[in-house]
Amino acid sequence: MSDNTGRYQKLGGWLLCITAYYFLWLASIALQFYEGGAMDVLRRWDMLIGAQGLLLLAGQVVSLVQVVILVFAAIGILQRDPGFLRTRQLAFVTAAVNLLLQLAYGLLYGFAQAGEVAFVLQAALYALNFIFVMLYFSRSARVRAYMGTDEYLRLAYFTKLFAKKADNKIDGGDS
């Protein structure tokens, strides 16, 4: 363990930015959930009749589940819980399910005003977010030092796709 490791023991750098982003994103999703779709859908029970209403409701439920999962992932980072990455990956799975529901709704009932281009752009942004977050968490010396171990990599579902062969030592690398 090098003498640079001490500075990585605290939440900082990109890890701090990502954690703060999760909390801001959670606030945004919660506000959007309340102001936009879900509360409107739940207020109008007549919208829930039929496949269209069920797709709308399913999308809102999946979004709510994603918010709850992200809360646990962000708290896991703050508490240095090695299961945080697995939890974060579950949030990516819920995002993928939500995209599939949006695709089904768009194909059956037409896409919203922004259309197919917005859907493709959203899917591409989710994919890039997944790739960059997984690369960061699987290769960052800061995260390994902050967590105290690389146990979070062994517990995660998709890490083998992104992890380079790393030994268990924690050093003061760039991250």
C-alpha cells in the first residue's frame, strides 16, 4: 500500500461526483414521478383500463423501483457496503426494463412528441452510462481504496465484462 492511498480513503474525486449525481438524479426522478406521469396516471383510473394503461402503469412502477434501488446503491457507497455495485447494476436492469416498456408502448400506440429519435438517444445514453460507470467502478484505485477491498467486484453481476485482471493490493493509482 503506497502513501497515496490515504487520500483515497475518503469519498472524493469521481466517486464523490457519481454519488452526488445519484442523489441529484434521485431528486429529479422523484419530482418527475410526482409532477408528471405516475400521479397523473394514478389520479385517472380510467387510463388504467386496457393494455395501454397497463403499460403506462408498469413503466411508472418500474421507475419507482429504480428510484428505490438507486437510493440503496447511493447509501451503500456512503456506508462502504460491498454490495453497492450489485445494487447499482440492478438499477441498470430496471432502466433496461423501462426502455423495453417504452418501446412496446411506442410500437403499439405511437411514440411521444419527440418520437423514435428520442427513444434511440435515451437508449444510447443509458448504454453509455452503464459502460462508463462499470469501467470506473471496476478499474478505479480510488473505489478499491475507499471500499477497503475489491469484494464489491466479486459480488457484482456484470463486472467480469469490464474488469481487468487486478491483484488484491490497493495502491495509489489515478482515479
